[in-house]
Amino acid sequence: MTNAVTAATRIAAVIGCPVRHSLSPALHNAAFEAAGVDWIYAAFEVAPDHADEALDAMRVLGLGGLSVTMPHKEQVAQSVDELDPSAAALGSVNTVVPLPDGRLRGYSTDGAGFVASLRAAGVEPSGRKAVIVGAGAAARAVVDALYRHDIAEVVVVNRSPEPAFRASLLAHERGRVGHLDDIPDADLVIQATSIGMGTTDTPFDAALLRSHHVVADLVYHPLETALLAVAREAGATVVDGLGMLVHQAALQQELWLGRSPNVGVMRAAAERELAARG
Ligand code: NAP
């Protein structure tokens, strides 16, 4: 049963465009309810170029927290009062936290959420060699987080060379641009392109995958992508993309409420929502 909304209820929300397919309300509200806290989470469709007004509204309305999704992440990074180091490195914010003095601080929890999902699967990135296929916004967040968690090397493989180079710079001296033939020597193989979303396509020949690999796919619909299915068959350790989604949301709640939510409850809510969508 959903908590009764009172004058004391704190409100958090996501802004994006489009936002109606966001899983965030289901994840966050399930965790609020399980924790018995007087918070609710809503979704606001905010048109492109109106992120600054949404931040003003956050201040005026006293929202307890804000999630930010496309296309507002870069604008919000420009407009908040201060940035966490990851958000500053990426120039992108997915979480806004109101500080006690009324200023707004921006964070990027996507990369840390990815690392948390690896750890939840028993995989520690420190000292490992990673190949990441893709160099978009999600890949950039992962490269930054792997660098911050002492990865030994991150090789970025992407269709377009320029984004690959820019993403590799986020891992500083431990990043470089590479090719698919870097995969056999890697410990960790991360699929961060949009390929596989709602299809059985794979972005590279999955026959390259072996039992020594940890294979993570950022795509979570379907939950077991064709790439992960082949990786599992090859004996690899597989990490699905829903873990990243759930853990980045859990980190948001830690920032807003100062307490860790129940990630199992969040994941179950996300799985129910995905199953309902077919
Ligand atoms: P993005 O910024 O648009 O980047 C897309 C990436 O995919 C680029 O590297 C692009 O390469 C590559 N790509 C797209 N189509 C391709 C094709 N046909 N062949 C080869 N490469 C192709 O997207 P994003 O935000 O990084 O998201 C990437 C995926 O991660 C999406 O499926 C998204 O749903 C998922 N994601 C998951 C989570 C999570 O929590 N699990 C979080 C964020 C995103 P080019 O540079 O050559 O165009």
C-alpha cells in the first residue's frame, strides 16, 4: 500500500523528455515504501531547454531530490551551484541534491552504480583490464568510474573514433582507444552501445567471449541480451544492465535521505515493471 501523502511528505522527481517510460518512479517509490519513509517520487516531462526552470522549481518547491535524464544532464551540470568530481569530469549530472544552505549540488551516480553492480556480482574492478564497446554517455560514466576504482587499463572500442578518444581520456594514463582484438586479453568486457535493446543483435561477434571473462551489458531490455546469453554459454561471469540502473538509483537515495535503500526491493520493482511492459 502506498504511503498517505501529507503536508510533511518530501517529494523527489525525475525530469526528462520523454520521461513516461522511466522505471525510476517504480524503483524509488518501492524503496520509500519498504523503508517506511514519508517520501514520494514523481516524473516530470520537461521540454528541451527548460532544465534551468526545473532547477528553479526545485528550489522554490523544496523538492528533496531530483533525478535528471536525457536531454537535460549537460545543462543541469552547467546550472547547479556545485559539482561532485565525477559530474565535473563528465560535464553531466543525473542527481541533484539540495544542500542545507539552499544551494544545489550535482552528482553523476551512473558510473558508481555500474561499479556497485559489478561488486554485487562478486567482481572487483581494481587491477583488472577492461574493454568497453561504445563511447556514448553511459560508456563515459563507466570509464570515469572504473578509473576512480583503480582499473589497470580501459580500452575503448567504438564505431566512431572521435568519441572513443574522448572517452578514453576519462581514464587518463590508463585509458586508450583499441579494437575488438583487445577482447581476448581483457578480464572485463562491457557492452555500452545501444545495440541489443529490444533485439537479438550483438555489437560484436560474441564468439570472442571466453570463460575467463566478466561480461557486462548496459542494455537491460531484454534482461538477458543475446550477448549475455552467449557469454553465459561460454562460461563467462555475466552482469546485466538492470544492476547498474538499480544501483545508480540506490546511490541517489543515499544522497537524498542519508540512508541506504533496499536494493532487492528496487530490483524486484524494476523487474515487475519490465515484465508488465512485455
Ligand atoms: P549514446 O550516448 O547515444 O551512445 C550510443 C553508443 O552506441 C555510441 O557509442 C554509438 O556509437 C553506439 N552505437 C549506436 N548504434 C550503433 C551501431 N549500429 N553500431 C555500432 N555502434 C553503435 O547512448 P548511451 O546513453 O551511452 O546509452 C547506451 C546504452 O546503454 C543504451 O542502450 C542505454 O539504454 C543503456 N544505458 C543503460 C543504463 C543502465 O543503467 N543500465 C544507463 C544508461 C544507458 P557512435 O559513437 O559511433 O555513434
